[in-house]
Amino acid sequence: MKVGKEFTFDCAHRLPFHKGQCKNLHGHTYKVIVEVEQPDNEVQRILIDFGDLKKEVKAVLDLYDHSLLLGGTDAQDGELISLLKSRGWKYYIFEFDTTVENLSKHIGGLIKSRLQSTGNHLDKLNFGLTIKMYETPTSYAEVTIK
């Protein structure tokens, strides 16, 4: 049994290593589909309340919404970080390049941790979580965390 919910958030990033357009600063409206999965025979009435799922996922996505995501060499650029701080602009530093593959894995891990520790019945179950993260309307990365 699988249930899911869709979310969006907006942010900017760049990929310093990229040889094409993505080396430039640009933004995305990411669409994130979060699916919680449990074997059919283990589901008792409801897998997860959609309101609970929304609350926990939004808590993670709101960290990055309308921010600049810095990874790769940009994460070590003291001049850029000083500028962002001086302007009071929202940014987040990652220890990895901010590709959709890496972001979906990172965000999926944070969501899974929140769902396991919020006191709902999922903290007692071995559930799977799938994150499908669209960077554009036609391009996405998908990760499943067991």
C-alpha cells in the first residue's frame, strides 16, 4: 500500500562544475512527490494522515523555500557568503553539489527522520519512503529510502 502527496518549493542554485547553462545562477520551482509505503497486510485502517504528512514534509521544505542553495565550490566562497549575510538573504550550505539527485536524497532522509520521530504510529513501523523531485516539468530524480 502506498499513499502520497505533492508539494512545491522555490529556490535558486547553480552547479559550478557544469559545462552548460546550469553553471549560472538560476531558480526552480521544485515539485516534490512524497510517498509512504507499507506492505498491504500491515496497514491498519490508515497508513498516515495526510495532514500529518503535510506538516512534516513542509517543515523540511520550508528550510529551503525561497533561498539560495550553495554546494560544491560555492559553499567555500567566503566573499559570496559574506555578501549573502550582509544583505540578510536566505541561503543554505550543503556539503554536496546541489543536483536534483543529491537534493532528493538529502530531503528524503530528513523527511524519513521526522516521520520516524514525531510520535505517530510510523515510529513503530518499518515503512518505505519514495521522493520524486521534479527540477523542471519533465526532469526529475527519484529515491526510495527503506
